[in-house]
Amino acid sequence: MYTNVTILITIVIKFDITFVGDTRDIMDGDQAYEKIKETALSGRYIHHSHLIPILKKLSPAWKVEEIGFSVKGLPIEKITVGRGPTKILMWSQMHGNESTTTKAVFDLIKALSSGYSNARDLLESLTIVIIPMLNPDGAMAYTRLNANDIDLNRDAQDRTQPESRVLRSVFDEFSPDFCFNLHDQRTIYSAGSVPRPATLSFLSPAADSNRTVTENRLKGMNLIATINNELQLLIPGQIGRYDDAFNANCVGDAFQMLGTPTILIEAGHFQGDYEREKTRKYVFKSLWKALECVAFDPLDFDHEKAYIAIPENKKYFFDILVLNAHHLIKKIDTGDALGILYKELLQGDAIHFSPFVDRTGTLDGYFGHLTYDCAKPEDVILLKNHDRIAKLINFS
Ligand SMILES: [Zn+2]
């Protein structure tokens, strides 16, 4: 087992990634999307200061209200869009370092404000309350947890944190018909046991430990199956389903227990897109489809089987997989591979991706977003000429 691996540098992925793979953007209305995209937000590091000018511009067309404060006293806002009878609540960045869905909800607001597709009908059918950044302290520090080191998605029952109480008070007051719990997931997830990243993952959470398919849970499943049908055209094979182990402390499970269909959407990796600008678009398209369904469709059919057919998320990806690494590293066992992951580090005003060797071993069944096979001379040349990887590993 090779353990003496030295991390020598930190790299910024966006200047570094080349990939061979799926760049399809088929018939997905890219031009229309680019027109409505909220260009004031980009990349991974999105914190509350970035939102202030956008929120200012939204008012007075849409109601922007301060609904509480974080542990460190940063404001938490909600935005109300539309005037219809069906009520939707969504929140993003409950985990501070999960900003992709925040970009997507501002795309959504811009689309609704600018007449994109059937925006006018949606605004007449729906009232949508969006909390774009529930954990502004975590967003500033680029951490999952809030400033008291609490995971807000495990605080739904006790509500020990001000951010948890803010969300619950909006839920109680607004009494939504449907909720969207918006997150990011790591690059390690594959959509099943195949070499396809889970660019999007979904869950209609359980409302009890028996994971009963209640009427509301089925509504969530129906919605997810419908979104999946549409998004498979854009990112075929790259949609996963989270396992439905019940945990009453998770917000989605807790809201399901209270009788409101609540779905989880996780933004994940798309080939080469470490800034998650492509994933952002697919989240936007998922949200748009979801709004159409909730607005115009009673969702009273039974798509449970189609929902279950979505492959379950697996943790089968490394950022970089180096196969047969013993050809280059003497201390590693013959045939073993290196599984390299990136740690996301906030440095200055940007997120840097620092590589580390997460695992060594045969790593059968694992995939890499980039893969090098040291049994192939051409890959060895690539690796040795690849400054950043070569510097990561102390070849000896
Ligand atoms: Zn999360």
C-alpha cells in the first residue's frame, strides 16, 4: 500500500480540465436560457453580498422580505413571485457550500420575470416563495454547517438554530402545497453502477420508518418521474435517485410528515463542469418542469415504478483515477490504482480544488472523471507531462 503521497500544490480546476466525453446540448433551448440566465452569479463561491444587488433589483416587481437572521447576524430573505392559488416553497444553500441551486433559483426568477416560455400562465397559477440562501454564514465561510457547526438538515425537529426556525416559521405561515429542498452533491456520485456522473439526483423522502408510499410521497414520486422523463433527453443516464432511509431530523422528511409533498433536488457533476454552470442550467430546467407540473397537472397518476426505475446514487467516481499506478510509483502494489479527489478550499474570493489521494487499491468498479492507465505508454506521457498531477504525486 502506498501512503507517502505528497500534495505539493493547489490547483484551480477551471484552467486545467480537458475531457473527452459528453458535451451534448441537444434541443434544450440554450439560446432562450442564455437570455434569462442571472449573469450576476457564477462559479461556486456565492455568498450573501452577491445577492444584495440582485435582491434590490427584484423589488418592487416582486416582494423581497427579510425573514430573520443567521447566527452571525446576516439577513435571510424570502422572495415571493406570482399570484396564483397553488403555493410553492423552495429554499437553497441550507448547506453553505452548495451554491448551484442558488444560481438556478435566480435564473428561475429571471425567467418568470421576463416571459420565458409559459411564465405568464405559471405566475397566474402559482405563488412561489423562495429562500435563496438559508445559511448565509456557511455560504460566507464556504462550509456545509452553520456558524455553530450545526447541519441544518439534521435540525428539523429540535430547531436549535435560528436558520432552522426561520425556515419553519415560513413553512407554518405560508402553508405550501409543495416544497423543494435544494442542494449540491459531491463529484463522487454516479447514477447507478455505470460511468455516468449523477448530474442531478432526486428524492421523494419517506414520512415514516416503514417508508410508506403515502399519497403525498407518491405526488413527489410522480413529479420526479416526470422531470426525469424530460431531463433524460438532455443528460441521458445522468440522473440518480437518493435512498429513502427515513430521518425525521432531515427537513424534507419532516415536512413530508407534516403532510406537504417535499422533494429533494441535488445538483451534481457534469463532465468537466467544476464551476457547475452546466449543472445550474439542468437544475433550472428541472425546476421549470416541476412548476409546470404542479401548476397544470394534478399529479394524481401513479409513477412509482418509473420513479423506482431511476438508478440509485452510488459513490463510484473519483475526480482522477490513475490505473496501474505501480508502473510509476514503486511503493504501490502491482495493479493497484490511485483514486484522487479534490478538496474544495476557499482562498481569497474563489474556490480552489486541491487534489489528494483518497484511496489506493484495485478500485475495481470505480470510475474517474479523468482516467489515466499507466499500462499505456501514451497515458504515462500524459501523466508525466501533466504538471499538476505529476507534482501531486511524489513519483519514486
Ligand atoms: Zn446539502
